[in-house]
Amino acid sequence: MKSKNLAKIMIILITALFLLGCAQTQNITEEKEDLVIGSILPLSGDAAPYGIPLQQVAEFAVTEINNEGGIDGKNLAIVYENGDCSAKGGSSAAQKLISIDEVNVILGGLCSGETLGAAPIAEESQVILFSSASGSPDITESGEFIFRNFPSDASSGSKVAKQALANSHSNIAILSEQTDYAQAVKNVFKNTLLTDGGSVVLDEQFTADTTDFRTPLAKIKSADPDAIYLIAQTPAKLGLVLKQLRELNMDQQIYTNEFAAAEEILESYREEIEGAIFAEPAFDENSPNTAELISRLKAEYGDSVTAVPTVYLATTYDAVYLIKDALENCGEDTECIKTFLYSIKDRSGTAGKLSIDDNGDAEFEYEVKMIQDGQTAVII
Amino acid sequence: MIAPYIFNILILICIYVILATSLNFALGYTGLLNLGHIAFFGIGAYASVLLVQAGIPYIIALPAAGVIAGFFGFLLILATRKIKGDYLALVTLGFSFVIHSVLLNWTSVTRGPLGIPGIPKPSILGFTISSGFIYFIFALIIAFITWFILNKIVNSPFGRLMQATRDDELGLRVLGKNTSMIKTKVLIISAFFAGIAGSLFAHHITFIDPASFSLQEIILVLTIVIVGGLASLRGSIFATIIILVIPEILRFLSLPGTIVGPARNMIYAVILVAILLWRPRGLFGRVDLN
């Protein structure tokens, strides 16, 4: 009987909470006339450490905009939905934002799965889906109303492959993580390398939960490549691979991605990462704009916000402002917003200059960099 | 404008009803603690999409997805027919990891972790199901057929044999019944319907990747079956509705933006715990899991 009563009390409490919630929602909509946009981010689960800082950045930008008078006298407001980092979550979230909240612009998602799940629904309802963090090359083709100000994963791979060949490293061993991001970058790297006359001596992969890389590394060692291309999903994983690689006395040239420049790597794996070559969008986190944004974010939300690579924070911040400009120009007419976004050329923001191409993708200038004395140095 | 949102939830409910009732068919009625069910779901999804992309009409791809999943069900039971209980749970869990690994690694066919985007909506005899309402009717019909067939089987003499296999396998064998044949048939049927659900899922979401068929999804389906109660198809249907609708209701709970993700999950968990405290055997459960 006791547990029965407990359960009843819980259910009553929850119902009360729910009704309270409903009442609050009504009040808010009645009081103010807001311009409401939606946002899909992973707010729970494994990807939440990325999703929550991006949500904070978006809120930060919204507060700024509203403090400066909002958009045509109206306040901007974002309704957040959890995309759960999955296609199913992204699609349900988009469906809810479009049908219930009747938004015309959605900021998100973060995980490529979320964006690809939401894209068909946004496209069908002619709602703008603007991702500031998804890199999958498949998003390029996913529709007219789908945009991003984040570079496609495809770009970095080809740049690094060309650099490797220029350094006359033509026999390359690849070690990559089995995730959508890492595989997309790797595929482009491999294709560019093979087309331009290089060869891949070994193509090894590891799953996301691997922590011991000695077996694939030993295979790579015995294959004796000119250089090694390492692609991991997170800086922490990259560091772990590097450490084990150096423990095996392998001193080949390392090619990798922008995680080489992550604070975590430069601090904890300073010796291991020395000399590594990678490509990243021409994005200068020490530029006055970006540095100011980061310091203000840190002051507002603490250090946890910078657990995310700075470029994501900057692109998300810019995305909110871009959406603001679009809404100011067009109101909520999505056809007009679409045309407006396609016409963006050389717009400066905290993430550098942005141009949007015919596919709704960001055209990013890529720079090839090298780690020298624990610092990044541009080589091309 | 509210309609597409409601239909999306209804379609997902139909898909998970198929998935949960077919799992309950093996788990609740026959006592096969099968944690590989989600693998059949994934096999069905990939099979259907790959067949449609190869130019096979959807009307053939849909049952083919079921048959292919059923064939893997046969392979699984072939390997596991001598083990039961916790051991079976472990081996079948292993099976779903194997399938997940294959989906990740067989990149030439499945595109690996990149997944398959842009899956077309089903087209039957020249008619494309594009609207949410028609897709819902289509999924509802299939869910109803699934329930009808499974319900017929569990209430037939064969259904009683299934339950006897669960309660006293040795006794049944003493009576001269071939229990491994019973288990084989049950798992094939169960896998068949999971495959059908997979096909409906893939063409509804229009994007699949191996992560859509991961451990988290097994837990969701298992939760539905346990909350609904073992050996109760009606329970599984009610539980699917509850478990899929609660998170949607929680979307309307106005919470401060920054805690919305974790808070919803906590409330969701509390509700599930409350249901199981109130009804330890699930809503309509008739047997205990041992």
C-alpha cells in the first residue's frame, strides 16, 4: 500500500507541474508579441556537453539583440527542442517546432544526424533550417531551405591531402574513428590522395569506445608509411592515439584535423603533437571580435562554455545575428529569407568572413597549419 | 498546422507498437529474453532502403525487409537454441552489437557511420505516400495486421505451447513436444515483424545511420514491454502510447531554456519509476520475469 500511495503522490505532483507549465506558457504568449524562432540542439545525452554551450551562446546573442531594441520593436525569442543527436530526435523536434510553435526559422541541429532528420521536414514546410555546427557533406544536397555557416567536413580532408603530396609524403597510413564526421573527412582525404597520385598503405579504423590503439598502430608501424593521417571525433581521443603512437617510437609525420590546435592537446600532449600538420577554416580566435566574444561568454557562463571548440561558439553567435538580419529584411517570409541568405557574400562576423554558395553551404577559406613550439603556425 | 506534428507521433506509435508487440511475443509469451530485437529492426530498415534504391518497388521491399530480418532471426535461434535465460540475453545482446558493427563497417553497402540520407517516401503502385495522414493510415493498417496475427497466434493452441515453453520447458519435452521448433518459429515471426517496423521507420524518418539502432533503442523497446507487462499485447500497445507520448507532453512544460534537456529526462524517469512502483508487473502483466 505504501508504494501505491507514493506512486499516486508522484503522479499528482507531476500532473500539477505539467499544468503549471501549461499555464505559464499561456501567460508568456499573451503578454508579449515576440518573434519566435526554433532551435534544435542535443540537450541531453552524450552530445549535451556540446549542445548546452551552444544553447547558452544563442541565448547570449538573443539577450544582446533584445537589449538593443529587438527586431522592428519585437523581442526575439528562441524555443529550444532536444534533438537527441539522432535523426529521429531531429525529425520529431522539427515537426514540433514547425507545427506547434509555427516557427519559420530553425537554428540547428548540431549533430549531422539531427540536421539530416530535420531537413526533409523543413524543406517540405518551406521553413529555413540554419545549422551552425553540422559538417556532414550530405547536408549540401539536402534542400533549398537548408543552410549552414559551418564548413562541410569535405573541405579539410582535400586540403590536407594536397599538402601531404606537396611534402612528398605519398604513402600514407590512415587511422580514423568510426563516426560520421571522421569518416566523411577521411573519405575526402583518401579520394584526393588517390586521384593526385598518392597511395594509402593501410586504412585502419577504431570504434568510439576504443582506448587501446596499439594493435592498429603496430600494424601501421610494420607497414612503414611516409606519414600517418589521424582523424578522431574528439580532441581527447586524438591525444590518446598520439600518446600511444609515440610510445611505440613511431616518428612519422602526422597529418590530422583542427583538434591538433585544441587547448587540451597543446597543454597535455605538447611533445606528441609537435610538428603535426592540419587544416582549419581561416578562423582566427585571437581576432579582436572573437576574443571579445569569448571573454564575455566566459564572464557570463564560466569556463564550461569553452569546452566546445571556439569555432562552434563563433558560428552559432553569427548565425543568430544572421537570422536577425534576415528577419529584419524580410519579416517572416521564408522565400524572401531564402533569397537573402543566398545573397550573403563576404559578411564579417566573429567567425571571420562568410559567403554562402548556391547549395546553402558556407564557403570557407581553409588554411594549412603546423604545430611549432607548442603554437600553431600558418604554412599555407 | 498542428496536424503534421500529431501524425508524426501517431506514426512513431504505430511503428513502436509493431516493434514492442513482436518483442513481447518472443519475450513475454515464449520466455526468450531476446536483446537482439533492435538488430532485426535495423536489418529491416537497411534491407528495405537498399532494395528500394536498387529499383525494387516498395510493395515488394516492405515484405522482403521482414523476410530478410526473419532469416537473421532463424540464424540467431540456430546458434542459440540450446541456451536460455540470462545466457540467451547475453548472446542476443552480442548479436545486436555484431549487426551494429556490420552496419558501421560494411561501408560500401551501408555507407558506414555516414548513414543513408534522402530515403524516398514509399510509393505503392504509382501512388506516393507523402502526407503524414496517409502514412499514418498506412502504418496503422500494418500495426493492426501485426496485432491481429500475433493475437491470433497467442490465443491458438500454438500460443499455449509457447507459454508452456516459457513456464516449463522440460515438462513440455517430456510430453513429446519439440520446444526448439517452437522457439525457432517464434523468433522468426518476431524478427519478421521487427523488420517490417524497420522498413516503416526508415521511410518515415528518411535518414538512417547505425546509431539509430543502438543500445539506447533496445532499452526503449524493452522499457515499453516491461511497463506494458509481459505476455500482454494490449499492455505493449498502451505502454507504447504512454512512453512515446510523455516526452512529447513534456515538450510543452515551460522550463527555463538551460535546464530543459536534463529536466525533461528526469521527469520522464520519475514517471516510469512511479508506474513500476504502482504496478510491479507492468500495466497488464500476467507473468514475472525470472
